[in-house]
Amino acid sequence: MGRMGTQASRFAHGVKCLVGQEPVTNHDNSITGHIRAGWKGSTRAFPYSNPTDTSRRHHDCYNRAPMTRSLLLALALASSALAQPSPEATIRALRARSNQAIARHNIDEFADSLDSDFVMVRGSGVFVGSKKEYVALFEHDFADPHSVTYRRTPEKIEVSSAAPLAAELGRWAGINPDGTTGYGGTYLAMWRRTGQGWKIRSELFVVLSCGKGEACRQYAGGKR
């Protein structure tokens, strides 16, 4: 048996040990061959004269396959890590959640996406210096049935390799109550990874175009 055949045999043996079985003796040293052979209840499945001696069999498993158990554990941990969403996917999901909160006028859920020291610049150039001030603006809009509804659509997200930060670049729009676009433009958001997950640290909006209605003129003039 070559080196690869020996490793395959040990791997298959380790798999069977972990589930309380051992591979039967067979002439196919591939992993597939061992698994195909399986546990058939034959005395050939045990290297002992007494196949009912399970304590001896399990002791032998743990002595003969420590490297296999370590490999399987490493593979399980790697699979768990791969199942976690990427920072980019997480940020996109959080942005979608923020948009939904705005559409539903859920101020608490909207505020939850912002970091405690959040600051921003509105599309008209007006600076908003705190999370509290920004949330108050949305509370005012939510109370006004004639106000626009904001929607942000990320186009690109870059995760920093130097700091627990990420940059989100995208398009934004102010939607009139009748569903038409009042105005819109581009935005850049800084996300920061915190103990509570990814939060928006700052945002910069720039208005680039007007749509229907008077909302754009008022917004661009800094009145909204």
C-alpha cells in the first residue's frame, strides 16, 4: 500500500470510529472504497477475535486515528467559518434593514444602525453633528405625511485591511409620497465594526439631480 493509500485508509477508519463503526477489510484502499465497504456486521470489521469487545475496539480507534480526528475537527471548524456571512454581505443586509425601517417609519430600528458618535453631511451640504440630531430629523419626517422617503442603494463596499472599517459607495434617492423621485445623488458611508456588530460611523450625501415636485428645490437650498 502506497502512502496515499495508507492515508486514505486511516481517514476512512477515523470516520468510522467517530460514528462507532470501523471499515471492513477490503482491497480498495481509496476513501470511496472504504466507505462503500461500510459496516456489514462482519467479524472482518474488527482486527480482534471477539467483535463484541466494543471497549477494546473504541480504545483502538482513539489510539489509531488521532490525526484523523484532528483533521475532521479542523474541517468542521472551517465549514462553520465559511457559513458566516462576509462583512460585505452583512453591511448590505444592514443597509436593506435600514431602508425598510425608514419605509415603515420605525425610528428605533433606523437609529440602531448608527454608531453612538455618528456624524453626517446632508446632500445639500448641511452638517449634522450627532446621532441624536440626525434621528430627530427622521422623526420629523415620519410625522409629516407629505415628506419624502429616503432610500440608499449600495453599489460597492470595500472592507479595510488596516482598521475595523468599511466604505460603502452608492446611490440615494428621496421618494415623493406619490412614488416619483424628488431628488437623488451619490453617497459614501463609513462603517465601523463594534462589539455590537457593524454600525454606520459617518455618511456624506451629495445631491446630483432633481426629479418631480418642489422638494428638490427646498432640499438643495438647505431648507430640508
